[in-house]
Amino acid sequence: MWMPLLILAALPLLILALPGCAYTSPWKRTKLGKKLMGSNQPVLVSLTQAQRKARQRGPFFDQVRSVLADLPARDGLLGYAFRFELLGDKAWTITAWRDEAARDQFVFRGAHRDAMRKTDEVLESCRFGSLHLLSGDLPPAWPKVLEILADAPAHTPPAHTPKTSAP
């Protein structure tokens, strides 16, 4: 009899804790990333945080799925991971690139470009950061990534939307 009461008493604490819970994907290393693992070549790591608008969870994750499906085919990608709040409105990505040109080819083409055209519909704000690491130091630790992004300025659509063609 006392066990159901204990569970019922703990339920409010569980509900309060859930907004801080997040799913974090494992680091997905590409063939190029595996090849460069032991070489310690300099690489560019791009970091993003997106805060979606209220009631835009479905459209936001439709775009995320499309971008993540397209990502592994991008030339120069070494690896990636993503994270999102289970009950919140924030999501984060880490992508590692051979160089800025490879990163820009991803940003300004394909599914990512299409998603960026819709940012004003689904995003409240974005934050961006980058790191220069050696390929052997991938992936960066999530606590460091979250710290960098927390200190980055927030951009609101459409002001942060990149051009739709590569520079």
C-alpha cells in the first residue's frame, strides 16, 4: 500500500527533472574521419544550438531528420553527433570538417540550405561556435561544446539565415 503512495509522491520531482533530460547520439565517424583518426591533422569543428519555436516540434524535427540523412554524404565530413532535450525546445549539433570549404559546401547546399530557408518558421534562436582541433582529438566533449555555445551570442531568424549559395 505504501509503495504506490511513494511513487505518487516522487512523481512531481520526476516531472520537474525531465525538462533537463536530453538524448545524445553517439559520435558517428565517416570513412574520412576513420582514415584521419591517427594522423592528428588540423580540422574544423562546427557547433550549433537551435531553440525551436513553441508548437514547432514536428516541423523542426522533420528538417533535422532531412539534414541528418544528407549529412553523411557530404564531402569533407569527418564525423558528427547531435543532442536534443526530451521535453524542452533546444537541440545541438557537432560536425567536424576537413576544412572551411567542406563545411561551407554543406551549409550552402542540399538539405541544410533548404532547412535554413525555413528557419524563421520554426526557430526562436540559434547560437554558433567553432573549434580548431586535431583529428585525433575528435569528438570534443559535450560539456565543453555546451559551454562554448552558452557563451555565444543568440541570433534570431531571419537575421542569422545564411546566404543560399556558397561564397
